[in-house]
Amino acid sequence: NLLLSVSLVTHGLRVVIPPPLSWDDRGGIPIQLPAVFEGTLLWLQVAGLVFAFAAWVANGLTPSGPLRVVPSPNPGTIPTVGVLKDQSSGASLIGFLFFVSVFPVVKDSYTKAQLGVDDVPNVSDAYRASGLHTQTQLAFARFASKDKKKGEETEPTQSPRAWRLLQVLLWTNRTLILSIMVSTAFGAVSFYVPWFLLWLIISSIERSEANNEPKSIAIRQNIVYAVALAVNQIVSAWVVNHAWAMATTLLKGRFRSQLSVLLLNKSLRRKDTTAIKDKQGEEAESDNKKTDDDEPGDDSPAQFGTKSKVITLQTVDIQRVEEFSMHLFVMIGCPTEVVVGGILAYHILGISVVFGLLTSLLTAPIVYLITSRIEKVQERLMAARDRRSSAMNESFQAIRMIKFSSWERRVIERIMKARRSELQHQRSQYLLDACAEFFFFLSPMLVIVTAFTCYTVVFNQKLTPSKAFTALTVLQELRWSLTQLPDTLSSAIQSWTSLKRIASYLDCPEVAVPDSIDLTSELALAADGEIQLQNATIGWPVVFASQISQPSSVAQVFRLRDISVQFAPKQLNLICGKLGSGKTLLLQGLLGEADLLAGSLKCPRSIPDAIKQSDDPRIYARGDWISPMLTAYVPQSAFLTNASLRDNILFGLPLIRERYDTVLEACGLLPDLAMFEDGDEVEIGEGGIGLSGGQKARVGLARAVYSRAQTLLLDDVLSAVDAHTASHIHKHLLQGALLKDRTVLLVSHQVQLVAPSAAVVVVLDNGVLMYQGEGSDFLQSKHYRGLLDSKEETEAKIEGDGDPTSDATGIEKELGSDIANGNANSKDDAPAKSAPRKLVEDEGRNIGAIGLKTWKRYLQMGGGFKLLFVLVAIIIPSMWTLFSSWWLRAFSADAKNGKDGGKHTIAYWMAGYSAVVVMECVFHFIKWLAAYSASLHASRIIFETALNAVFRAPMRFHDSVPRGRLLNRFTNDQEQIDSTLASNFVILIDQSLSVIFAVVAVSVGGGPFFLIVVIVISPLYYWTAKVFANAARDLRRLQQTAKSPVVQTFADVVNGVSVVRAFGASATTLSLFFKQTDNSLRYDFLGRLCARWLNVIYAAATAVLYFFATVLIMISGADSSLAAFALSFLLNIGHTLLFAVISYSENETKGVAIERLVEYADQQSEAAAIVEPRPPKFWPQAGEVEFKDLRVRYAPELPDVLKGVSFKVAGGS
């Protein structure tokens, strides 16, 4: 503002001071003013310009938003992050225009060993998950309202299909998409400006040669073109990079965020049919005899019958749909380029271009057949990946049982069977891709050859260098456009396939979610909490058509029939019966998780934001802790997350120490905490893998007891604990103060223990109500005696109070008492409590570049020395391109003498050129086949090696590594290795060789001075590429690490959705997912913006290179053909060098996937399953089991759990 004020003052003085030559008003005679006025005026003009420019620079460099610091919600775990208002436009104007705002992060990546979490700013508000989800829901409501007005919608709650989902995505991002379209179209036009200037430059040299003019005339004229070439390079790079940033960063990130949250939100509402399907999954898979071809990708909701298939939507399908943003860039840019390039080519070669373009129709049917086949293969490949992911998820869930039963080899073979099917489809797709590449390359080459033939042979025109090389470069640019359109169409088909799968999942039936209500309102407090059923028929959720038409499974046909029950409010109610009688189904029906087919039921159900409303310790002080509106549920298999034992009990609620300690004591957890070094802060691992079965059950029970729910549904929680612990829970919990005035529905087989204290006992048998009445009456009934006689009831009457602490040592009792009181260590003699040991460590990140060891391992897996053939197959096409251009140079130089006046005839030159380009197409086909073959070989070995290592790893490894992390590496990382790494390698070598050959070609035309220019400017290229590669690699590692919590949270919801809904934790889970999604996106955003920064820097350096190289070619005395040859390579050197650097960075980032899987492949392994020499064949004879001084610990750094145990079990006893 100060600079602008000074500039304004200088311009004001300029108006006040008269000009040097003024006219006298009285006589019209000119008056000469003193010289001092002339000097002052000149300086004022200069000062005004200087201050105005300085003001513009200062304004451009001024940040548009302050640095905001967001305090950590959990100090020590979640760091405080300095958050710019925006990663790009929130900085200065110049920083936004030229992506300078990313430079601080790039600099940190260069000066530090590695980037940290605190070094990366967060995404702006416009791209955060919570706001995007709100926009998406409003868009769905908007279109639903329109459909309702048109009378097209019959079910207002039905989720949309693929077209509606696509419509919502486009509508919510319409401004961004429109900006991408406009800037992409402008950038597409600017692509052809260099070729137009090439035509002008070479035409100027040709005119000079034809008229025998001095070279200086053409040089002076071409200097202007050289300046225009440099300016266009900068402007074009700026426009295109902003379009690319909007498409591949902003729009792509918004798509990912929107779809991820949509899937999670749907999972929180969807009927949990996966639990039913998973129970049948093993038998169904073993009996399934269909081939892969019989099981195409299905877009109906029936395909999501297992949890693993649902998780695949998050890990694979979203990644494919978000690629649509890149397709949008190509679909707008390519047609624009075809129109502009076609006009320019027509202006050069006339009607010959039309005949050339018509030949592209010859390959169109073949390309269409290939792309159609690719779509089918892609669907089968996705289905195969689903089966493999499903098998891996199930195996990781049951890893403890697998290892204890020594089933590793069988399970590995089962997974590898699915993997071999997946690789077979991947091989088919690679073969089709290679064929597509051949025809995509052949089609534009046919256009060029046909156009040149028509122009020279048919129309008898001279193919001068200006026309030949300009037409060649224009048609080559058209080749990219014509090639990318079918390629993009193929990729778009894959995106559409995944979008249909996501939309089908969003169409799955939902449970009826209660409307949110203020839990402190009079209406909530006045709820009676009554539970009753009237003539209710309840069945498991039915989604699949086969469940209706083929009711062969018990789970499919079983239902509770005509149940009428009135449970006693605020008292203990017992539900019992034989195995499979429908007890769990009854609880599921009360929760709304099962289908009410007839009759009616009444039961309180927690609102989705119950936990969120309860995050206030003052509620307990007011005495409003127990709410009649809320329900808690404990399933047979406890749902536990990868957190501390305390956090699993609190489940998002505030810690009320007095209540918490009472709950621990009543649930019999104090002796267990006494044995944990970190007490209740011990990490229990994913799914509570660090706990025993009884401990898991009691933690789940403690969560329900601690909750605010007045209604507790407990599904057989006593079956996993021993008799004494069950008696303790019955006495201190079920009959204690914690459950007073709370309605408890307990499913249990221990009727002898529980029935006497139950107000109401309900007996079920095969889905039919056999008895309901008071507990005292039940003890005298035949149903009680029938249950005692049943084989399922084996427990004996437990005498005494069964206090579980009675079996603990005196030290453990004392320690348990201390923990209950919150003072495990005395203040006087105990050291300060150290931070609790983490069972699950944070996912590690390597430092620096991808190690040579990693690349060496990958290359060895790809075939070792056999890869030399692949390298030769990649080098030959690049060299052949140089040869074909040199052939065209000789052809155009000879054409200056007329049709047959040169060294060779036109027919000779055209036949030779046709043969050269056909051989180039063949070499490209061989190149892709060789690369894809090596990639498949490496993918197979790296997966199999890592899989074997993980299953042979010690159990401690699986205790400390969450399943979501394993799935992330074996799905996302493995898919990158399978699908993209081969093409990245080929592109890197291709572009690197192209840079070398381009420098050679330009040096031939510009002389050795061009090499001096290259040497001078190379340090800028090198330094920029190095810091960019460092930043991209570190950000990629951060992004991969940040993805795991997203996958883990989604998997937790899919696995435990009934518990999440029952406790009213949907809102808090969604909020957590918002933060995790934003955290994952910020690394991806900044990594892609760094690539745009690299583009702009390279564009500026390349502009300088263009200018000096053009001038050097002009003054070197090269003829028009040699100048055209050199300039055609020069104008490609900028893009080629940039793509080489980006390909290198992409290989570094994709190499992170190899690095992460190789890390698992190198895991410490257990002893071999079979050790030589084997025992004699007749061993064992007696079957004795003997332990001698056995000492066992859970991990090397932990204390012994078994301390010198010795005993012997006689054979046959």
C-alpha cells in the first residue's frame, strides 16, 4: 500500500508539472521551460514505473492468509500441525500462479533427513471431507427432489445407481470441472504454437536459400520467432499446469474424499448381511466349481456378500474412479488438439491430410474390439482381486488359529490359487494392452505415410523440410491425441466399472436409523425403555436373490416365528435355549439388525450421535448418566479395536474415574490389569489379539456396563469365562449396583447360575417360544430340566462367591487394588510411570532414496540377466525414431530438386519411409510384450515371497501389525506393482533415451556451442529434479502410511457395524474418518503440486534453452533440412526431459510399494514346518507330553509369563 501511494504521488506530480514545451494561452506561442523541469519530469516517470512494479511484486508476494496453528487433540500422539489457509492459493498471488507455495516443503525435504508430519500443511476447507460430504448429501437430496416432482422415484430412501452417482459427482464439482475444461482447451491450442513457429522459421530459411539472400536477413526475422517460442513455452506451461493441477490434484482428491466417506456412511447404515455370508463363505467357496469366466464382475448388491469384497471397494475401486479426473483432462484436450492440429496440418499439406486421417478408420474396428475385450477382462480381473482379497482378509482374521493348527501351507495354497487366477487375467490384460499399443502407434503412422504419399506421389508436390517436419511434428502430436483417446476410453471403462460397483453398494438395503434427539430433553428423559414383541416373526437380512429362490442354508430359512414376549423393565431377563434356537437372532431383531417380517416389536435404540452427545463429564455429576433412550450390545465375539484397554472400554465416552474403577472390579478385570505392565493403558492389538478369550469378553462387557445405556443386550458373555469368574460377574455385576434400574437381556447357557436372579426367563427352541415366566417358576418347569439334560449344558453348580481375585497371589491382589484406586505406584518410592508400551507400533518409513538393494531384489524377481533382452527391446525403438527422422531429413532435402531430380525417386523415399515406420511399430509391440512379461514374473514372485514370509512370521508380528496395514500392502501396493510399475519403467527408459538422442540431434544442427548451453543450464535441471524427487518420495511414504488408518477404520466398521450402531457411535466414527481422510489427502495434494512446481521451473529453463538453441541453429549456417531436423527434436526436448524426471520420480514413489512388500518378505521367519531328520515313522507310541523348566514370554522384551514350569502328562490319560 505504501509503494502504491508513492506511485500515485509521482503520477500526481506528473499531472501538476507542465510539459517541457508549453503553449502560451495568450498568443499560442510555444514557451521553452527550464531544463530542471525536464529532468524532474523524466525522473518522476521512471520513479512511477519503478514504484508501480515494486508494488505489484510486493502485492504478489504477500500471503493471502495467515499461518494458523491447530492445537493437537491428543498431545504426544497427534502432533500440532501448522496449517496454511490453503496449500496453494492461500499463499501469495505469485506463489499461486507459479506454485511457489510448495517450495518450503521442497526445501525441507532437501535439508532434512526426511519430511515429518509437522512439515506438511493441511488441505484447505474446500477439500476437507466433512464439508464435501455435506455438499454430496445436499446434491443427492436435490436430485431426489427433482425426481419426486417428476414422479420417477417410488422409494425415497433408495440409493442411486451409477448414473445418479456420476451426476452428483459432476454437480458438486461443476465449478472446478468448468475451469478445467476452459484452461485445458486453451492449453491444447498452445501446444501447436511451437510447431507453427517451426514452420515459419524453416520457411524463412527456405526463402533465404531460394533467393540467395544473406543469412542475416533470416536470422533477424527468426529472432522474433525465437522470442515468441520462449514466451509461449512459459505461458503454455502455466496454463496447462494449472489445468493439470485442478484435474489430477484438486478434483481427484475431492472424488476420493467424497466416495470414501459415502462408502463409510453407507456401511454405518447398511444391513449387515456380510456376517451371515461370511459364515457360509468357506463351504460355498469349497463347493464352488464355477470358472472365472462364469463369474463376471457383478454390479448388483448381491456381490457384496463378504466383508472382504466391501473392503475392496475402499482399497481398489475408489482409486480407479478417481482416475476419471485425468480422463477428463484428456477428453477435453485431445479433441481440441485434433481440431487445431488438423487445421494446421491441412494448411501445410492440404487435402492430403484428409486422406491420411481417413486411413485411421481402418484400425478403428480392431481398436474397438480390443477395448471391448479389455473391459470384460478388467471386470474379471476385479472379481479375481476380490476373491484374493477376501481370502487374505479371512486368513488374517484367523491367523492365530491357522498358526496354532499349523495350517499355513494350506492357507497359502488357497490364497495362491486365487492369486494365480488374478495373474492369468492380468496377463490377458497386458497382452491386450500390448496389442492396443501396437494399433494406437500404427494408426497415426499410417496417417503420416498416407498423407506424405498423397502429397508427393498423387498431387506431385515438393515435400520441403518446412512442410515435412512441421507436418510430421503436428501429426505426431495428433498421434498422441488419437492414441490417448482410445486409451483414455479403455481407462474410463475401468473407472465406470468400479463406479457401478460402488453405486451398487450404495443401493444395498439399510437399517432404520433412529432420528437424533437431545438426550437431555424431556422427551428423551421420559422414555420408558419398554421391550416387548407382539406376534413377531424375525429373519436374517435377505439381500441375495439366491436366498429366496434356493433356501438350502439354515441361515437363509431360519426365523423366529410368532414371538410374543414382555420383558421386565429395569431388571435382569434371561434368554436361553439349545444351540441354534434363535437367541442371537432375537437380540439382532431388537437392535433392528434383523428383518421384522410380521408383527411388531418395541425396544430402545441408540441414536447415531449418542457418544458424541455424551462427551461431557458434567453429565455424570448431574446424575443424568443413564439414559432410557440408549442401548448397549455385547456380541458373542467381542468387537475390539487397536487401542488401549481403557479406550476400548470408554468407547469415546469421557473417563469418570469412580465409575470406571467400579466397572473394572465388577467385571473381574482387576487381576488381569495387575499382570499387565501398563495396566489399563496396555495396547490390546487389533481385535484384542493380545488378550485371551475371556479377557476379550469381559472388556466388551465392561464397555456396555460403563456406557450410558439403560438397556443392555448381552449375547452369551459368560461362555468365554471360567466358572469362578462367571460367578463373580453374576454376584458383583448382574446382582450389583451397576445394573440396578437397568434392563438387561442376557443370553446364556448357564441357567443354573443366572435363572434364580432373573425376573423373566425366555426359552426358545428352533425359532419357537417355548416358555416365558418368572425365574422362580422356571426352575420348577420341565424346560429347566430339559436344558440341564442337554449336552450343551455341562457347567456345574458353583458354590461360594467365586471371587476371581481369590486365585491371584498376594502381590497381584495388592497391585490390583492399587490399580483400582489409580495409584499403582506409591508416590514415595516408585519411579515415575513410563509411557505405556505400544503393542502396535506406528508404521515405519524408510529414509532417503529407494535403496539399490530393493531395486536389485525386484530386478532379480523380474528375471535377472534375462532383463537385458527387455532393455534391448526398449532401446531399439528409441534409436529407430532417430533413424526415421534422419530418413525424412534426407528425403526432404532431396525433394528440393523436384519429383525425380534428386538422387532417388519419390517412390524410393516413400517405400523406405513406410518400411521404417512399420518396423518402428513392430519394435514398440515387442518392447511392451517384453516389459509386461518381466513385470508379471516379478509380481508373482514378490507376492508369493511376502505372503510366505508373513504367514511364517512369529505370532508377535501379527500381534503388532494391524490387519488394515497388511491389507493395504497386499492390495494397494501390490496392485501398483501389478498394473503400473512396468509401464513406468518403460517410460523412464524411453524418455531418458529420447533426451540423449535429442541433445545429439540438436548438436548436429546447432554445433558444439549448444552443448555449452546445455552444460550451463544443466545444474538447474539437476538440482530441481533432485529436490523434487526427494520431496515426492517422502510425501509418497507419508501418504502410504496415512492410508492404513483409513483402511483400518473402514475395516473396523465393516466388521463391527452392529456394535457401532448399537452404542450410537456412528457420528464419532464418521468424524474420525473425516480426519483420517484429510490426513491422507494432504500428502497426495502436496506431492502433485510439487510436480506442477517442477513443470513451471522446467518450462522457464526450457524457454531459455529454446531461445539460445534456435539462435545457434540460425547462425550455424545449417541448411533448411538440417535446421528442421534439429528444431523438431529441440521442441520435444522440454517435454521429454520433464517426463523423464517425472517418470523417475514416479518410479521412486512406486518403488515405495516394492520397498514395503520387500520389508515383509524379509521378516524373521519361524522354524521350518518340517525339520530334518524327521522322527521315526512309529513316533509317537505313548503320546506323552512333558514340560521341563519351561519359560515362556510373549515377546523378547517382556517378562516371563511361565516361569520354570515342569510337569508330565502320561500317554492315554
